[in-house]
Amino acid sequence: MREAGAIGEMTSLALRKRRAGQRLLVGFDGTSPAPEFVRFVREAAPAGFILFARNVEEPAQVRELNRELAALLPASLPPLLSVDQEGGRVQRVKATRWPTLRALGNIDHLPTTAQFARALADEVRALGFNLNFAPCADVDSNPKNPVIGDRSFGPDPGQVVRHVAAFVEAAQARGLVCCAKHFPGHGDTSVDSHLDLPTVERDRPEIERTELPPFAAAVQAGVGMVMTSHVVFPAYDESVPATMSEPILRGLLRGRLGWGGVTISDDLEMKAVRGRYPLDMQLDLASRAGVDLFCISRSLDLCVEAWETLVRLQELDPRHDDAATDAQGRLMALRERFFKEAPPAPPVSLVGDPAHRALAESLRRQGGDPLS
């Protein structure tokens, strides 16, 4: 009987480790992963990877790197291969210099936004990615905002609603998972959450008129994923940013908007949260609030600590077992929806194609976006 109990405990621990790994989306330095990163990936089996400009040399290298990363994980758990390729100043691979989303908002022609989203999605998939952290569903309502600005379709909520829906529907029709960000909105901040913790001092009616409608539109358009913001909204929760807030994520996102898909945190290395809240507090509260995946873009030490913490939380509290099980179910549903019958990825030669360059230049001219 003692031996059977020991085996049961080992099995339970192994299951918790697998579930904890599947709640991480991780990044690294350099154009190829270091041996210690590879060892971690093989042990923890994270849900996927995120690449940045620091990982990029040229398009063929990016596609091969994504292939190598996918090969580190079992075929039964196809990874999320992700990038921030919004257009404008946020695009990690710049073979085609796509315009800002603001340019699309300025043109304000939904078929044009759909054309842009299809072309962008084709390039992202040609690079080997299956998830793009776009579009920004933020409404650019604060002229002093240092981080959103022209990453938003514009300052009018109705305009942002229309273009977010058009973007999501067109890009996902090409087989690319889209992620609407940064819930419930980063547009009315005057602080960059990469550097500090912002607060949005709006009352509930203002938030529900301005910030929420674009996310509701993304949900109704079938967006694959939603990213949380490291922003405090005192109207709903004075104590912690949205990433850790049950009233915001369970109450607004999953409750009011009816979101049943995968919720991912913004990067846990951002200074809005890192060093401000203990990691175990972040993971505990965010898991309870309904975050399924945690993004850690660079630090292997933080990846390891997060994995171990997510295992320990399951051991300490059955509610975290439930949260991990729910997260795994939503992630598997996402894979089933997008990966099971995904169209073949376009050839890498499509990236920077002359027709795409001409489209990008035309959109910049029409949208008054010469510097993107």
C-alpha cells in the first residue's frame, strides 16, 4: 500500500508539472536557443514561444528557428509560435514595413483593413508563426499616452470596434490566431507599463462606453486569444492591475463579454509588475482571476521560477488544480480550432514580396503614415 501511494503521488506531480508548463509562453535571447533553455523546454514543455527582433536575422532564419522550436515539443502538443507583428513601430520582422493601425483607421475603409490583415497574416504564417499578438483593441483616448498612440485604430470607440472586427475576421480566415490586447484597455494611460504601473481613473460608465466595446467586438468576431493589461482600474479594483483582478477578468471579460477562450497575460517581465508584486502573488491572483497563459519574454530564471510556482500552487490549493485544468482545456480547444485543419503556410519568399511592399506604401500614403 505504501508503494502504491508513492506512485500515485509521483503521477500527480508529473501531471501538475505538465499542466504548469502548458501555462507558459516563453522567449530567449539570440538567434538560436541556448542549451540551458532547450533543457528547460524539454523538461517543462511550455505552451509555446515568442520571438522578438533580437531573435531575427532574416525571414528564412526565422522560419527555420520556429521549426526548430516546434521540434523540441511532442507532436501531441503543437506549440504556439508567436510574435508582435502589428505594423508601424511594433513589428519584429521588417522585410515589409507595414503601416500603423492608425493609418488604417484614418483611411476608415473596412475592406482595406481586411486586405491589410490578410497580407500581414500571410507574411506572419510564412515566417512560421501561428499566433500574432494583434490587433490592439485599445482606444487612443489620451494624447499623452506614451505607449499606444498610433498602435490604435483611433480615438473613436465606434471606429475601433469596426476595424478590430474586420482585422480579426480577415487574419483568422488565413489560419492565423489573433490576440486582442490589452484588456480592458491601455489607451487612456499616461504611463508605459513596460516602465511603471499605469492607472486609468475613469468611472465605470466611461470604461463601458469607451474601453470595452472593441474587446466585445473582438470576442464576437471569434478572436482566438485576449491579452490582459498591467493597468489598474480603480473603478473595478483598486488593489491590483487587470492581469491579477478577478472583478475585471472574471467579472468583465468572462462574465459581461462572455469570453470563453484563452486569456494570456502581458509580459511578466514588464516593470508594471516585476519587482512590484511577488511572483507567487502574481501567479496566484492571476490564475484565480482567469489567466490561462503567462508570457515571459526573456528571463530563463523567471521561466523556471514561474513553472515551479505554478506546480506548487496546484499542490497547495485544489482551486489551482481546477484553474490549471480549465486553462489546459481552453488551450487544447484553441489548438483543435486553428491547428487541426490549418491551411499550408505560404512560402517564405512571400515575406517582403513586391506586391506587399507596394500595398504597404500605398496604405501609408493614404493613411498619412510616412514614418512607420
